Amino acid sequence: MFNTIKFITPQEAVKVVRSGDHVHLSSVASVPHVLVRALVERGEAGELKDVHIHHLHTEGEALYATPEMEGVFQLDSFFVGGNVRSITQKGFADYIPVFLSETQKLYRAGVLPCNVAMIQVSRPDKYGYVSLGTSVDATLAAVECADTVIAVVNKYVPFALGDAVIHSSQIDLFVEHDAPLQEEVFAEPNEVETAIGKNCAALVEDGACLQMGIGAIPNAVLAQLGNHKNLGVHTEMFADGVLSLFENGIINGMNKKLNKGKMVSTFIMGSKKVYDFVDNNPVVLMKDVGYTNDPFVIAQNPKVTAINSAIQLDITGQVCADSIGTRFYSGVGGQVDFIYGASRSEGGKAIIAMPSITNKGVSKIVPTLTEGAGVVTTRAHIHWVVTEYGAVNLYGRSLQERARMLISIAHPSVREELDREAFNRYGTHHHYIKACCGK
């Protein structure tokens, strides 16, 4: 089948893009950079203007998101990754607030047009099927809805199974370019992250179904699960941290009711080791983000334990996870999808885990969110909060109880100040005065 595909150059392929078009790029480790470079060359040559780019978090250079490309390309991302953070904060790019579960709906419901989908796929099998590999997310919806689909066929893209598998007849233009996928190597957890990992792991029961994001704290949690049994995975993404747990039989999915025995995800980010792990692996089921992140799908598994992070959390339980004040730092992502899904799961636990203070010594637990900060998880959604100083469950607790509980796991250097602010807010009530101040 591979020999029958007609390949063209990246430069020829991107000629289908016209001024004013909306272009979707496949995400995370699977960005088709060779197409991006060819498209930017057209922009630099003055051939394009007002081309809208859409994607989730991407790795590598975002050449279209520079001040020089203003008026040529307009990035309206579904998540603000590190490579476009500065340019978005400066106003040269923009962000569309959306639940990760609904990013696919933007295309399928016609909220956003998709004129061209630029994707990366595996080499085809003997039946003509290719795989989207490490990124299904909203890319499958873009493929279904796009006027034109351009695919880079890359031998380094793993043949992931599930919704990742599409037929080559769904692709209009093919470019051959072999390049290793972007890798992410994670540092060993530090002392604070390890403490948070231990506190989270203490909440994870045998038979739990795990969701966790990317970074130091999820890795720290996974590192503490070596004595657990029969864990499952239904998540939006996973990285290298799950591999040793799978190899040791700790992750086996035997307690799952939905997709029993399978590790379900919508994208993968990590090292080549984890990319090789998903290649033709029947245990890994790569699914559309409208499935993985649907709270009502998530809730069908028992003991769903969702671990997410926060930038800031106020003493009533409001979580800001997308911005630092008015400056957007990331996005809504899948936090609310999984917080709500886990809370609906039988025996489920929704957890916000974070260090008590930033690297600059600023408390992440605050009396009120910074002006301009957005509420991602509401005070009505919040359940467990974990720092290096412990874990508290705010669900069913009054505002005054919440304040006391959160102060107990805040950094010791700010507890007195938080207590004073809480007293000023609630201190006219006798039971708060008695509980907080011993009067």
C-alpha cells in the first residue's frame, strides 16, 4: 500500500491553503512541522493573509505565532502551551476557552470551520489504514470535517489503535517525511513533589481508575503506587510514569467496567519509550477526546481518581488553573471534565494537587483569587485538595469549614495571614471565632 501512495512536497501540499482559511494542526508530539515550515514560507513570501490556526497544546517551534506573522496568521488555540504562552500574553495570538471534551465539537457542530487539517500519521498497513499515533484529541474531528486533509506519513509515528486508526482514503494529500516525534523528559520529583505524591497516593485505593496530567506531580504520584493492585487508566493523556506500573502488573484495568483491561487515552507525551509502547499495543486504546473526557463516560468506571493541578485556590474552594491574574498561562483543558466525572463515579475521588507555595515563595492558597484570574473548577465542584502538608476534602463543607481546612494545608509562613483574612471575612460568626481563635 505504501508504494501506491502518491507523495508530493510540503511546498506543493500547502498550496491548498488560501487567505482567510482555518487550519487545524495535530497536537502535542505530533505536530507536522515540515508542513508548518512550508506554510510559513508562503506567509513570508506575502502569499497569505488572515489564516486562522487552531490546535491544542503543541511541542516544538510555533513559527506562525510571532509578531512578524501578524496579519498573516492568527493563532486561536484551544490551550495555551509553553511555546505560544508569551506571544499570547502579548496579544499577538489568542485563546478559545473550551472544555477539552468539547474541542472536537467546535468542528463537528460547525462552530469553527476547518478548511485544511494538517496531520501526521503512521505508515499504512496492508489494508490501507494509517494511525494518528500519539494524538487523536480533536484531530479526528478535524479530519472528518476538513475540506482538505494533508498528512505527513512518518515512520516514527506509532500505529496506535482505537479511534486513531483511519483509512488513507480519508486523506487528500500525502507528504513523506521521517522525523522523530518531539520527546519530553521529566526531572525526578523534588522533596515537595514527593511529599505531594505520597499524600495523593494515600488516597488512591486498590482498583482505582486513574487520570492525571503531565509533569512532576503526576510522576511523583505514580512513583508512590508500587504497592497498589489492579489499577486502571482512563485519562486524557499519559507519559512514561505508567510504564513500570504496567510492566509490574499494578496497572491491569481488571476493575474497570468500561474498556476492561484497556488503557484509554486521547494523546501521549513522553519519551520514545512510551511511543514505542503504544505501537500496535492492543492494551492501549486511543480514543476521540469527546469520549475520553465526557464526564458521563468517565463516571461509568468505579473509583475514578482524577488528579489535577492549580495555579491558585481561594479559601472558598475556587480553583484557577488557566491564568495568572489576567495573563493566560494554559487553558481550561480537561480539569472540569475529570473533576466532574470522578465525582460522579462510584467511590471516585476528584483531587486538586499542588505545592503550597510557588518557586518564588508566593502562597497558592489565597483569601481571594488575583484580580482577573478565571475560575476553572468552581467551589461547588471541588472535593479533595492536596499539598505537601496534607489532604482535605471540602465536599459538603461550609465556607468557614473550608477556610479552616485549607489553612491547615497551606504553607506555615502564610497561615497566620490567611487566618486573619478568614476571620475578617467570617469572624462575626461565633463558631468561626471559637474554632479559629480559641475564644
